[in-house]
Amino acid sequence: MVVPTLPFDILLLILDHLLPDSSSCTNDETPDCQSKAMNALYYCSLASRELSQVAGRVLYRSVELNPSREDNAFKADWNTWSRELAFRGHQTRVDEYGLPMAPHPLLSALDIESLNPTYTYVQNLAITGYLSTLPPGSSNQLPALLADAIRLFTSKTHAQLRSLRFTPETCHPHTFVRSLEVLSEKTEVSRCLQELHLNQHAFDDENKTDLLARVKGLKKLTLENPTRVLLQALVKRDSDEGWLHVLQTGLVELHLTNDCGSITPGVLNSFMPYLSQLRCFTLGISYSLADKDIFAALSGLNELRSLSIRWYLQLNSPPPSAFLEDWPLTALQVLKVGYSSRSLRSALPRNVAADSDHPLHTHHHAHLRATAAEKDEVAATDASDIDDLCPLCSWVMKVTAGSPALREVIFIDEDQSEEDDGYLSDELADEDEDPVNAVADRVAWMMRGGGMNFPESIIEEEEEDHEVSPEAAEP
């Protein structure tokens, strides 16, 4: 009996439904997101030959380079790295300095001479972790490799790259310069690239920001720790040549995260004329910005659906009536509030701060909103009644008084996130590893393209191993 096979496109849709979204996993900070997706993909590929072939396309949708501090430590010195590679039985070549050690998904995707090339599948590329701090050249081949990768993944004939992330912890200042030149010069980039996520290593000097200002066609832009030189490139006072002017027709998400101390009220107001289409906005911590500065500027964004903001206690924050009448966010549906639990506890009355079980610490804002009947009741709420609440909850109720479409408020305790990260790393270090053979099989499968490059003979042998002969079935 011949088992009917499903078309390739149908199998691809099945895997899309079963597996986590690849782009969200690439951007997800949860350490086990990628591993869960890879494990699920691995077991799906074992179900049939057809699923094994489809798995390769899904596997290479998201390619990430994320070297750890330990991986990069011995690469700082050529001789040390050569001895380490020789000790591992790896033949050292000069053109490998600074590159990830093969086999690696990024190296496999760049193998255009492979019988089953995978570079046409890459949609999300993420460069994070601890990169080599040596200057580009013979001592560090990674900058050239990244530029070649971006050029290949955005080629006219097979432009598939949708998302690019470059947020390393450490790197040489010129690591991303050649990549920026490719992004700014190729017209094909604007046709495919929709999301760009960068940190200060990509925009810490004027040369880099000038190149960035030429990148077009983005729908989502994320900038970590925006520097003063970058902010000057976003909006140029004397002309309409700023980066936001170039992006204004298509940009729907702008995320300025972490340390935003360089953003002043004047800088924030200068952004607004170019953000009329914006639906999602994130603003990190900036003590230069008061509540009145932020919400007066944001009230002009009529399409704003989602807002992420960092809260800090302000003694001169305006009353609720100002947010309801003067600065309403009428289209806002989701509000994400980052805060420090230590700072919040210090703002609570002493008898409340000492009681960790006090209900003010739960931040059930959705319940509080449900008990308030109408907007005019919120406006008429006495200031002393609001002050009786948790300072954070009362602030959220106040700033969303003019947001009738609000349906979700998410509180993010940044202090707790740091503690969880430390606990998780310790937990993973103490966790028992899977059997060696299972891990080796899984890694080999990932490096070879999710089963795409397995010879037919190997698959047939595996299928024969699973078949039970009548003689073996007899007791």
C-alpha cells in the first residue's frame, strides 16, 4: 500500500502551524525559545521523508550567530586560538580568524555551491553575543562575512531577507561598517528588508549614521541605547534629509529602548511630524522627559495602538484631567509599562512597603479599569483617592484616562527579569544533559539543513530499521 503524500506547500503550512513563529523566536529573549522550536522541527523531520525535506526550508528561515563570552575569549589572540583549534583536531586556516567554528548554520547558508543551497530560505538574520574585538582584516574575517551574507540574502533574484538584527555585546567598532555600506547602496534591500534592530555598535559615529540614513523601506525600526549622534541623524534641523523623513511613509513601529537619556523634550517633539503612520512606539528610560512632555507629544499620533514606556516616580505629574482632555490617546489598545520594583517599594508608605503580601503589589490594572464605569468618572476621581492606590497603578489609570479602546496593560518588573535571568543561567548549568548520542544526532541534523542533505540511502536505511519483520514479531 502506497501512503499518499501531501504537496510541498501544504506540508510547509502544517509546519508553520505547529512550530513557533521563527521571527518571534529570533527576537525573543527567552533562552529556550529557539531550542524548543528546533526540537519540534527535528522530531517532525523524522516522521516522513517529505517532512524531512520541508524541514530544511523552515530551519533556515532564521539564522543566528550568538557566540558566548567563553567562545570568544581564546580568539582574542591568534596564537592562542591556533593552539586551541589544533588541540581540537581542527585545521587552522588564516581565512577562518574571527569566524564561527564549522559546522555553523550561517556558514552552511553561505555555501552557494552546495547541492541543496539554503541561502534562498533565510528571512531573519540575527548577530548577537560576543564578537571578536580584533580589527577587520586577516585577524578578523567576520565583518567581510557579514557583508557577503547580507549581499547574498538580498540579491535581486532571491531577495528573502525580512529582518536583520545586529546587537552584539562586544565587537570591533568597524565590524558592521561594510554591512552598512551594503544596506545603503543596494536598491534591492528596500524591496525585501522590513525590520532592522540595532544597538550602539552600529551607530556610534557619524560615518555609520550617514550610511544608515540611506536605508529605505523599513516598517519596523528598533534602536537600543540611541546615542546623540544617531538622534541628530534621525531628524536634521536644517533640511528634510533625516532618516525619519526617508522612512515616514512606511514606518509603523519605532522602538527606542533601554537608555534613552539623550532624548530631550525638543528631540522627541522633532520626531512627531514624521510618525503620522506609527502604530507601535517604545520609549526607554529618560529622566529628561516628564509625563507632560511624553504624552503631549504622543497625543498627536492618531494611529498609535501600542505603547511601551518606562515608568519612574514624578512628584509634579499632571492631574488626570490633563490626560483626558488635553493629551488623550484615543486609539491606544495595549500599554506596556516597565518599572523597577525596588524604586516602587521605596515610594510606598513604610507600613505598606514592609508587607510583601499587600494587594497594592499585584498591579491588577485590568480589574481597576473594569470597576471604573465611564471616562468622566475617572476624570472626576478625587486625587486623594487615586493616591491611595499603588503609585504605579494610579499612574496607569491616570495616563490612560483618555484611552477608551484600551484592552490590555502589561507590567514588566525589570528587577525581577534580571533575577530570573541569573536563576535560569544557574539552573541550565546544573541541569543534566541529554544523552550524548541524541544531542549529537540533533546537532548533525541541524547543521545539514534539517534532513535536506541526507542521501536517500540513509533515509531508506532508517525506514528499514523501523520496519518489523514477521519473524521478529513472533514470540
